[in-house]
Amino acid sequence: MTVTLSVLQQGAFITTAKRRTITIGAKAVTLAAGQKRAILVTLNRAGKRLLASHGRLPALVKVSCGGVLIKTQRVQITSRRHK
């Protein structure tokens, strides 16, 4: 099973024909049938740069198994507040 975070690249200079998705994190996990577990996906370099520049990112989580898409969910990623 693979969990992938992606964000749609947009901006003032990017037309709709040039939009592309950027993968900002991914994690492969193995679960038994019926098993549930929270999965922590760390951001890659591109994700960290986007989060630092924007403060929060609307992202799309895709869960797939064997190349078959099982579930998609939109999430909002925010940076942690330092204590």
C-alpha cells in the first residue's frame, strides 16, 4: 500500500495547460486485512520549500494498493508552531 501527498502547482505565470502535480511526500506501508493505523508521511525537499514559502498547503492524499487507487482525500498542511 502506498500513501502519496501531492499538490497542484499554480501561480500567476502558469496557465491551465501547464499545470502539473508535484509529489511532496510518499510512504509505503504494509497492513494486514482489516488493520487500521495512522501513517506519518514526511515532506520531501519540494514540499518543505512550498510549505515554508506559503505557510500552508492544500494537498491531495492518494492511497493506492498494487497500482489501484483506493481512496483520495483533500487535506490542509500547515507548519508546526514552535514553542
